[in-house]
Amino acid sequence: METLDLKVRIKECSIVHPFQETQKKCLFLTNIDQILNFSVETLHFFPPHNHFPPHVVIEKIKATFSKLLVPYHFLAGRLKLSHENGRLEIDCNGAGAGFVVASSDITLDEIGDLVYPNPAFQHLVSKSLDVFEPDDQPLVIVQVTSFKCGGFAMGFSMNHTTLDGLSFKMFLDNFAALADNKPLAVTPCHDRRLLAARSPPRVTFPHHELLKLHTPLPASPDSSNISVFKDTPQDLDFKIFKLTAADIATLKLTAQPATGSGDEGHVGKKTRVSGFNVVTAHVWRCKALSFDAESNPERSSTLLYAVDVRSRLVPPLPMSYCGNAVLTVYATAKCKELENEPFSRVVEMVAEAAERMTDEYARSAIDWGELYKGYPNGELLVSSWWRLGFAEVEYPWGKPRYSCPVVCHRKEIILLFPDMKESGKNNGVNVLVALPKKEMEKFQALFKEFMA
């Protein structure tokens, strides 16, 4: 599929300040936050709306953004390195966030399939603003791009130290509420010390999912320093593999032991056969077995995925916790196990990874980050946007036609995100894979074979 030129023109760049004076202070960043110093871009496409033509919606979004920067005051701040302890923190100085107005000479319908990871989508977000120095860039920049038809895209570029997926969904819910002149949908909890390391730190598990670095981190707040997230320096094929609700139900049935019944059953007594677990198991098996031409059956493959720890801690975090409350879990198996074991066993391994994440395991992982500098390490990271619900947010101008991340060339990362044609709890999923051509051919063949 050829990349479509969206013919985007930047019309205006400005700084948005909080609507009223906010408290000036430094915001503590947890050990989870510390390793997430990179930007995440998301796009939200909206069809034309009679009561919200582009010029009206742009002013509404800008005014709402300013109001939202009061309860989310830290988003108007700047990332800085503390000279006292060498940790990143957010200086809540009210310096402001970025706001960009742009236009496109094409219609929303001319873009075609919004699900396809079009590289041209990068023009619908702004990662930096020239009016700021490199070390003084906003933590969040909103770009509103109007299309020829009257529809528009709202693009967010946000430093990941600020929010995780659930926190961002809460941010969007609050954005929609304020835009509709309603009170906040959820009052965000900013107490990140709820996830501070223990004193003294106690690492009580081996944490095979984490790789200890033997070189110091770059001492700069504008350094993106996570090797696992770097763009892959090779030509990759992009493909989207669609799994319908019926496909997922089939995978659930396949994951049942011989005596199992029902697609919400269990493998054994403990393992829940969830949609995420079966899709991740299916993807892991395909990725591991397409890894190299030699197909070494003794090679070990490590799967990583993120688990929300809000409800797993004792006492649990407030569901309104605003920040990053996800930790990485892992599963490791030899290729011969992934190929020859029953699918139910692969699903079980995926589920066991999350079951390992108890309160003590989470606290141990956070303490590990206090003692060492390192990052999640594995062959494959499954990043799920599937059930975050960004496209379910109801704005005054309606729900998005589609919401998606702006993707990059990342061989080690497979994205799961919802299908725009299926909605509701039991919806289908799109699996976005980026691999070298030969690996992709093998992955595609395995994906079809294991579904048969």
C-alpha cells in the first residue's frame, strides 16, 4: 500500500497555559516513570459535525485544553534532572503545553483505511515545537488537523513519563467532560509516592524480565534511553492481521483442555482463557517460530507484556491514580515447546506471567529499579491498546471514528488494537506486525496454519 500524501500545512503554533494559577512544585517520578522518557503519539479521527465546523472545534479544544491543565498542572511543566539525586522529575512551573493548528487538502474518506499504519500519519502529530529549545520542550503537544470535508484529527504527542494508557483514557474522559461544560469525570490522584521504592529496597525475586545496564544513563532529561524501543535500522514489512470475535472464540475453544466447555472457561483450575491471553499466545508462537532461518528448536524465546498493578497492590492503588502503574511480566519457553506443546499450555504460560505479579513481586520490581539501572528485556513485547477504550470517549462533537497509536518501525513490538468495524466488549482485534520480509512470510504462514 502506497503512502498517501496528506498535504498537511501547519497554520499556527502556540503555547497553552493553565486557565488559572497552579501550584509551583516538583513532581516525584517513580522508578517505573524513570525509564519511560520517550513520547507516545495517538490519533483520534472525527467525521464532520454540523455544530462543530473546524474553526469552532479548534477554539473549543484549545480552551478545554487550557482548563484541563489546571487539574493536570504537571502537563504544563518540564522534565528536568535533579542535581541532588540524579533522578528525573517534573518541574511544575506552568511553562505551558504545545498547541498546533493544521489543515489537510484531502477528505477523511480519501485517507482510506484508518486502521492501516500509514506512515503519513506522523504529519498529524507534532513531536516538538521550534519555539522551544531542545531541553525545554513541552510534555504534551496537541495538534488539530482539519480535513477538506470538515472532519478533523486530534493528535497527541505526550511524554510517557506523564501517563500510562489507563491514565490517558481518564485524561480523555476528563477532556470530553470539560469540553461539554461538565465537571471532571474522574478527579486524578497525583500521589506518585504510592509507588515509591521501599526503604531500604528489598529485591525478593530474580526479575528475569529486567536487564541490568552496565553503563550509566544519559544525564539529560531530553534523552530517550530505552534500547528496546529504538526504531529498527532495517527494512520491515508492515502487516495487519485481523482476528474477528469469532476467530478469538475459536482460539479460546482451542485453548480448552479436552474436558473444557465454554469460551470463558479455564485451563486447569487457575488459568483464565481470556481474549488477550489466547491472542498473545497465538502471536508469541508465530513470532518465535519465524525468528530465524535455522529454526533452532532449542532456542529460548521470551515474551513480555505490561500488567496494570493498581488492583494488585495491598492496599490497592486508587483507580484514579495518574501516572504509570504498569509493570512488565514475562514468559520464557523453548521453540520446540511453543511448536509441540498443546495450545492450552502456551496460553497457560502467558497467563502465569500475569499471575506472578503479586503485591510483593511488584514492590520487588520497583525496588530493583532503585538499586539498578535497566529495562525490560525480551524477544517480543506485546503492547495492547485493545481494551483501553479511546474510541468510546463521547465528546460534544461525538465519538471518534477511529483512535490509534502512531506506529514506528519496531521489530520487537507487536501492537494489539481494536477493529473499527467491531465495537463492544466482545470485539475483534487488529494485530500489527513489522518484520523483515522473509520473517514476515513465515509469520504469515504460521498465523494461518495455527488458526486452521
